[in-house]
Amino acid sequence: MHVITLATQKGGSGKSTLAACVAVAAEAEGIKTAVLDTDPQGSVFKWGERREAETPAVDRCEPHQLAAVLKSLPEQGFKLVIIDTAGAHNASVAPALQAADFCLVPVKPTLTDLEAAIPTAKQLRDRKTRFAFVLSQCFGSSSRTNDAATGLLKHGEVAPANVFHRADFTDAYTAGLGVTEYNANGKAAQEVRLLWAWLARTIGEHT
Ligand SMILES: Nc1ncnc2c1ncn2[C@@H]1O[C@H](COP(=O)(O)OP(=O)(O)OP(=O)(O)O)[C@@H](O)[C@H]1O
Ligand SMILES: [Mg+2]
């Protein structure tokens, strides 16, 4: 079973949106997936409640219960767990970083967001947890996105799959769907499939 944690102290970077969309994309390939929401805000849990589909499994999990819950999932056939975390840099996020074989750090291509992601990257490097940034909610010229990627590369790997600012992401989330369900042929869906394909290769190669 692989465990991917979405983390960065910066609120609003796209952790919950990507957690939901990646889980749906993985489940669509027949990978039995669970989403664990460790954020007291409960955003992904509420997204799960809006879903009609029964998969992926979505539940809340207190950070201190994470290790025990993760232990129980392989025997239920789960092959992938996606953990969503609070936008914070404190002890409540540590168990989700600890549990991850890979962390995805969404970052919007603005200086403030880039700067805010650096402490998370440092924490992950110190823990020797594999991670990559993913550029999220990209907008404007491609040079903005490229410059952001160049800045981030000084601090860690950058997923070769940018996610743009698109209404599909917000609308799908509101409808309790992943973008690949909401508008399977849209650009947002393409971006998520690319991101998931890269993640699947990456976790498959290294764990
Ligand atoms: N790629 C995108 N395009 C357009 N809107 C997006 C995108 N990703 C996220 N959003 C919107 O941005 C807002 C924040 O996204 P989200 O809740 O996923 O961030 P978060 O990192 O989980 O925030 P928090 O730290 O508060 O939990 C939401 O309104 C969401 O719909
Ligand atoms: Mg969130």
C-alpha cells in the first residue's frame, strides 16, 4: 500500500482539491483508494459526503490516530491512501508526513506562495521523506510558471505536470466529483491524469 500526503503550510494552495482529484483518478484505474482527511476543516470529508459514488473511501482521521488507521487498511484491500492535511506548520501535520512514502506540495506560482512552501520542503528533507512540488492554480504567461518551477527546483523536485487555475476544479469539488468525472475531456481532467500518471510511476519506482 502506498501513502501519499498532500502538505504545505500555505492555506488555499490546492491540497484538498488535488487530494480528491488524484484519488478519483487512481480509483478509476482500479486502484482501491482511501482518502483520509486530517484537517479539522474537514473539506475533503465534506466533499466525500457530497459524492454519490461509494469509491474512493473518504473518512476523517485525527492525526494521532493515523498510524493505527493506516495499519488496518491493507487487510481491507486498499492499495493507495491519500492523506489531506491542514494548511499549517505545526505538530498536527507531523503524523501525516511521517506516514507518507511520498509527499506532494502544491504551490501557486506567486512569490508569497513559493516562500511559504520552503519550510515544508525543509521539514520533508530533514525527515528524508520523498516529495515533489506541484505547481497549482497556474495562471498567466508560461514564463511565470517556468520561473516558479526554476525557483522551486532549488528546494526540491517539481512534478512535470502543472495544474492550472480552472473553473472545473472548483465546480467538480462543489459537486462532490473529481475533475475526471466532472468533465472527462476537459483540460483540468487532462492535467490530473498526467499528474496521477507521474505520481504512480514515481511511487512505483521508489517503494
Ligand atoms: N486548480 C484550481 N483551479 C481553480 N480553483 C482551484 C484550483 N485548486 C483549488 N482551487 C480553489 O482554491 C480554493 C482552495 O483550494 P483547496 O481548498 O484545495 O486548498 P487547500 O490547500 O486544501 O486549502 P486549506 O489549506 O485551507 O485546506 C478552493 O476554493 C478551490 O476550489
Ligand atoms: Mg484543504
